[in-house]
Amino acid sequence: MPVIATASLSKRYPRVTALDELTVEVGSGVTGLVGANGAGKSTLLKILLGLIAPTAGSAIVLGHDVVTGGEAVRALVGYMPEHDCLPPDVSATEFAVHLAQMSGLPATAARERAADVLRHVGLDEARYRPMGGYSTGMKQRVKLAQALVHDPKLVLLDEPTNGLDPAGRDEMLTLVRRIGTEFGIPVLITSHLLGELEHVCDHIVILDGGRLLRSESKAALTGETGVLAVEVRDLSGRDRLAAALERAGARARPDGPLILVEITGEETFDLVRDAVADLGLGLVRIEPHRHRLEEVFSV
Amino acid sequence: MSDQQFGPQQRAGVIHDIGYRNYDGPRLGRFSIWQALVVSSLRHAYGLGRSGKSKVMPILLLAVMVVPVAIIVGIETALKFDKPPLTPVQYISFLQAVIALYLASQAPQLFSCDLRYRSIVLYLARPLRRTDYALAKLTALVFALMILIGLPLVILYAGALLAKFDFTDMSKEFLSGIVAALLLSILLAAIGGLISAATPRRGFAVAAIIAVLIVSFTAVVTTTAILNPEAGDPGTSARYANLGSPFTLVEVLQSFILRGGGAWKPTTSQGLVFAGVYVLLVAVCVWGVNARYAKVARG
């Protein structure tokens, strides 16, 4: 059974259509929800939490209809909002304990879970200090911790890497990956950057203007293309190699610093090796060419 | 999974990560969550579980309420008065500025902060409905005011019994005081809650609450003085002027309900008008708070 299933889900406001006939399924593992600002990502999350009612269509989350069973859905789902949502004069521990209780955990269990989860997100020493003094990275970790504190059966993460520096971004994405694999909790993560989801997601859903553009496994989106990418030392070498490969009967074309060679069989690899050796070029890399997620938008 | 963690390969490691643990314990229902929110909000209303700075104001105001009665009790037992120098209802009326200050300092704490720091989103993403949230906050504020107003009354009552005043009279006066305190707490919580929920800016809410309470009380006192220049039993219009401020409204209503305790006794029709206005005011404020959170939930 899919974790999330929507059928012709629409949300119309007087002037804009935020979601238009969206039919999509989300399973276990990490699913990326990608789209530009205003593509309907946050609206979709709010509908999935039962906070706003769809204009038409239906959505089932963990077996509950979001319109009639919003309360049951919210008890089982963890939600990390995009914006800041932490009171500054409370410590992370107290805040996490309180929110665990707000999800229905008894006081002692709440305390235990809060300590556990804060350790998992890597917030050890600072957790007794008021959150007003936290860095953006630490705040994001607390926000993630509060979404996990009641051991949800699904977490919805709205732009968790927002405002983080590259190192913090990598750490956050590693954490998201661990939630989906090691913790075994299905994750729906939104981002407007396709590239950053490339490494953590098993499945990608792409929204554009409230409509479903693509919903595919990452393997399909970034799979091998039957093309070999070759890079050699300098650009004149690139052109000479391309010419040599053409002469030898291979289909090759330059692409930036790379040469893309169509793989016709095992002999293509030998052909490239020999051509590079004959020309005496410095070989930088030779690898199967993959689709990049960015290309999805350009098709 | 934990078996693997302590296998021979892991034993050499320094850090023992016991891995993510699922929570299989009980999950409480909406009412228990509501109770937990009331308790934590009540604690917060006296600065418990918050920074040291936020304890100063509520504890100071509670002291201002309690210390004078302690002194009165001391004097009346030592000097053996014939009758107590002050009735509970009079005491509430004397210290209404302190009560107003408490409301102005703590109502925004309970309502505005979650809006300002947007932690309200985290509550709404949990099983509690927005109405539950609003009612929990209002209930906590009623209890907080009851402690503030009721504690000195209890001390006054205990002192009166120690000084061996007439038990029946004292109990009757104490009861009037408690009824007045309860009516006042409910009305003030509703008004303070509405003003604080309307704005995420705490300072604005503080100023607005003080303004509403002081302006309305001053207006009532002035109008009464103009309509009723000679002291004594006030005329009909002067009586209805008491509708204008929460403090005077509650005082009259209390003496209507218990047939005594106030400065004058309202007739049945006057009493019913006061009761009607009271109920209407509370209902409108509670409805307003709820409507405000409905807007927050959509946004």
C-alpha cells in the first residue's frame, strides 16, 4: 500500500490554482518533491496534513482520508515546516519534550524520546540552552527532531536545507537519507533544487504550476544513457580525439569539455582507449554518462 | 539490528550508537493532549519551565497580591478586631490594577508568542484541533488568574477563621469572593486572549490590554460620578454604567448571583441584563479567538 496516494487532487483559490488534478503515489524510502517556488509543494503538504481542505479530489495518507481523518493522520505524521518556528526562550530539550506530549506521548516517554531524537540529529551539548542562541544549522536540527520525536510513520520535510551552508546542507541530507533507510521512516522532502535531491532520494515527484510533471524512480531519471563520457587534458586534444573517433567509425560529439561517445558494445571502450593512447593525450576520466535531474526541466 | 551493533566488529569502536529505536508505547487521545497543553501553559503563565527573566513579573505580581492580605491577617488576629477590615470582594476591587497588569503581562505570553515565533504551526500539525488549542490556552489563563486572585482570598478566609470571626458570615463572604474571582478570571481571560491572539506583537498586546482595562474602568467611575453626584444608592442609569468595565460588571453580577457582597443590590431585570452582557462578551471573545486561529491555520 502506498504511504501517500492522491487522486485528481485540486486546490483552487479565487485567483490562483495551487494544485491541478494531481494524481500521484508515494511509497517507502525517500521521495523528493521538486518544483519552483509557487509550484504547489507547500499547499500539497498542508492538504496532506489535513490543515486545508482540497477543492476537489482526494488524498489518502497512511490509510486515512485527509479530509475525514485529519486527526489520525496528524498523529502518525511528522512535519518540519520551511520557516523558523522555534520560541527563543525555551531549550531544545523542553521544546521537544513538550511537542512529544502534544503528539500524545506520556510525559516519561516524551522525555526519553526527546533525548534520543536530539542525539540522532546531532544536538548533544547545546540542547539545554535556550534556542534563541542557536545557529541556523542547529535550529534546523531541532525542527527535524520535533518532527521525529513521536516516532512518526511518515515525515514531511519542507525545504529542510533552507539557509544552510554547503557543509550543513550535506549533513542535513545525510540525516534525511538515514531517516529513510536506517530509521525506516518514509520521507517526503521538498526542494526547489533538483540537484540536492539527486543523492538522497529513491523517487522524485516533479511539480510545475500545480501539475504533475514527472513521477519516477531516481534510477529512471538519472539512469545510464548508453553514452560514454570521455575527458582529456586540453580542448585541442578533445577535438583531435573526436575526429579520430569519427574516423574509426564511432559516433562521437563534443559536449563542453567532454566527448560523448555512443556505446555500441564492448569494442567502444577499446576504441576510445586506443585512440587516446595513439594521440598521446592525457586521459582525465572515462565514465558512463548519466542523465542529470536538471535535464528533466529542459525536456 | 542492535545485535549487530555489539558484534565483534563494532566492539573496537569508541562510540556505541544503539541506533534508532521505535516507540511502541501508548499514544494518548485528544483530551489527554489537551490537558497536557493546559498544564504546560499554566506553568508558563508563572514562568515555570521558562527563562529566569520570565519568572520575575508573574511571581512579583503574585507577591503583591498575597503580601497585603498576609499583613491584614496578622493585624486582625493580633489586635482582635470585631469584624474584618476588608471583605474579599472589596479586596479584588482594590487590587484590580495588579490583576490587570498580570493579565497584560501573561496573556500575550500565552497567545502572541506562538503566533510570533510561528510555533503555532507545529501545534496545528499535531492531533489537537485549533479549537482545542484555543480553549486550552484560555483555560490555562483562567486557572492562572484564579490562582492570582484566589490565593489571597484563601489566606484572608483562613485568617478570618483564625481571628474567630463568625464562621457563617466569613464563609459566605469567602464564597462571594471566589465566585467574583471565577467570573472575573473567565471574563478577563477571554478579553486578554482575544487581544493577544489578534496580534503577534507582544508589546502591542500588553499596551492594548492595559488600555482597554484602565480606560473602561476610568470611564465607568467617571460616568457613575457624573450620573450619581451624591454618594448612596446609585440611580438606574448609574447602575447600568457599571456594564462598561469588566471589573464593575463582574462585581454587580456576583452580587446578583449571591444576593449580596457588592455595594448595592441589582434588581432581577438589572441582574439579568448584567448576566446577559457577561455571557455575550465571553462568547464573542472566545469565538473571536477561535476565528483568529482558523485564519492562522489556513495561512
